[in-house]
Amino acid sequence: MSDDTGLEGFLDELYPYRRDSETYRAIPEHGRPVADVLAEVRGYAAREDAMGDEGRVSWSLYCGDHDHYHVLSEVFEEFAHVNVLQRDMYPSATKFEAEIIAMVADMLHGEAAGSDVCGVVTSGGSESLITALYTYREQAAKERGVTRPNVVIPTTAHVALDKGAHWLGIEMRHAPITDAYVVDVSAMADLIDENTIAIVGSAGNYGHGLIDPIPELGQLALSKGIGLHVDGCLGGFLLPWIELSGVDVPLWDFRVPGVTSISADTHKYGYALKGTSTLMYRTKALRAHQWFTYPDWPGGLYLSPGLAGSRSGGLIASTWASLLLTGRDGYLDAARRIYDSAQAIRAGIDSRMPELAVIGDPTFLVAFTSATLDVYLINDELKRRGWRMNALQLPPALHFCVTRPNATPDVVDAFLADLHGSVAYAKAHHGEPAASGAMYGLGGTPQGNADVNALMGGYLDAMHDVAPDAS
């Protein structure tokens, strides 16, 4: 991989410790002292938390309260050794999971759908989305005899759906979006046929934080006799509280006829430890298609609720604790501050930076593009000034997903000042290649104009091979 792709510099960011700490390529002959290991780990944590603790990171860090993390870690410790698979040994796991699902059902207005609303706890948004695809595939095969299933989603829907469809042998059909950056319902209807097993809408989508027209999608799903999954992985634990604070949020949850399942991540705005999400169903009959059973295995009758076999009792217990510790008042207070901060960012862009255009009508995530400037140059300068944004493509854009650490007037004012300076930088360096591009999950990537295949090959090698040499 040549240096002009920026991969070597990128590796320095991805593996900054390869040049100043020991790299282990085999288990050491003798165990290291506990104090040494803890000191090394704490050094990494302090270094890596600094930017997020200052509120200068978009997305990723939703809570920011280290006291909250500490309490959840104490709860986790009590069940760190627990495998939820052994329910007879650890019946508390059943209590924790059932009550998480009940609380989420209440938050998502499950009462509007009746008493049959149910769900499961998963390891994250991707598993929730992929499990939903599996459930609809199995339902359509058993109830309608569908053997060549397809699902229709917006082009802005989370890419985990495409990944799941690839794994599950489902054709994924992508409906275009309107000028308002939400799905074109009419175009989606045109893509549905006798093999369509479900459609999907977002609340809100990762790129732009926008809510698709879920009531219209619900009517479309009902008219076609198919399921509608609402991907609330990002907004599912925030939008209900923004609405309760008095903001007019479009309907998207179980109050909408036709919505048959919803995913909502507890490890995002639910402020739980990383590694949990919820997948909610309108009916137990639909959820039953998620189960896998195998009666003839010599190891015994096998029953699994989803992809995972072993699951962490610590994560489920600490997620339950997070909901109880935060409480309705805590979620409502955070939602008000997040919404107000996002609107202040939006207003600052609209009033002070005519070179930028905010995408759609956001509530908590502000995405912006430019018709005249390279937004990746803007990102370069924001990064130099100590900010970690999320870069997008199609169209090139940046977004600031506001979370609790960002939701203060000081952070908002500092960001708008630095964004204004970064716009000036992009003007002054117009036509120069940007150092950053758009790669999901990373705030800065090698040049966007690098050869994609070469770039991805080098990146994946770096991510999944043994730690690279410092030389």
C-alpha cells in the first residue's frame, strides 16, 4: 500500500501505541502483575476519553457520566461470569430482561398495539436489524411460501440491513429519498411485489437523523399485507422524551397502525454499557418466528431466541440498572438539553454560514452539506481544532449527532466558532485534496479520492491482522 493513500498515517492513528508500548504477539511466559496491567489500561483510557469528556465528539459517547459508568460496572461485576443461557442457575436474568422489554414497550406506546407487544434484548443495533430480517423471512416462508424474499428499504436506511440481507439470502431493494431526505413512499410502493416480506423506515436514520414518514409506510404495509420494521436504533431512546418535552415529533412507534417491529438501542440514548439493544414486536406470534429449535441433537433439546448462544448476564443486568438509575426525569432532562443544543447548532449554521446547508428538518442530529465547498476540507480543519465529526457521502456531508456530553452552551458556542473557522479554511484551500473522507465509524479516514479497493484492502488488513509493526 503506497503512502499516497494516507494509510500509513491512518495506521498511526489507529494503532498509536505501536511506537511507544510493547506489542504482544504471543501470550507472555509469565503473567504480568495486576498493578502493571491496570496502570497500562488506565493510561490508555485517560488518553482516549479526553476528547469525549470535553464534549468534542459527535455520536459514539451518549452518556459521558463516569459516575454512571462506574455504578453500571459495579452491577456488571456481580454478573460478569453469568451466561444467560443457564436460566435455571440465574433466574435474575429472566427478571432483568423481561423488565427491560416491559419498560421499552411502555416507552414506545405498546399499549396502543394491545397486550401482545413483546421483544428480546440483543447485542446491538446490527443484531436487532438482522434478527428482524430473519424473523420476516421465516414468517413469509411459513405463512406465504415465499422462497425468494425481498425487503424494500430507503437508501438512507442503516447498512446493517444490507449486511443481514447478504447473509440471509434476501434481496434488498433501495427506494430513493425525496428532496426532504426522507423515503419516497410512492417509489417504495413501486418496488413491492409478491415476494416482498417487509418494508423498513428509520427514526431517525444514521446519516441525517431524520424520521421517515412512518404513518404512510404503515398504511402501505397494511395494504400489502407485509411487515413494517422501524429502525429506531439511534432515535428510539431519545425521540419519545423529546416529544414529551413538548416538541412536535412525527409519529413513528406502536401508535402507528402497520408498525410490526421496532429496534431501539439501550446502549445509545438509553445510557447503558455498550453491547445491548432491544427488538420489539407487535405480537408474540411474529416473535415466534425468531426462535430456533432443534430437537434431535445428542446434546439435548436446543432452543435459542436468536443468533447468540451464550449471552452476558452482566450486560443485561447493567442495562436494567441504567433504565432504573436514569428514570423518566433523567431521560426527559437529557432530551431537552440535547434537542435545545441541536437546534442552537442548526440556527448557528443557518444564520452565520451561508456556504452550508442543513439537511432536512433535524431534531437531535444536524447534518450539513455544501454546494460550493469541500466538506472534507472542513472536516480536516475541525479535526485539527480537536473535534471528531462523522463524515458522510452521497452527498458529501458532515453531521453532529448531539449527545449528553455535547449538550451545553459552552460546547455549542465553541463548535460553531470552530466550524466558522473551518469553513474559512475550506475556502482558502479550495481545490486542494482533503486528508479525510467518509468511512462509517471513523472520524477521519485516508483520502476520499484514494483507490477504493486498495484502500479497503489495506484498512481491513490493518483492522484484522496482528498489530502492525512500528517500523
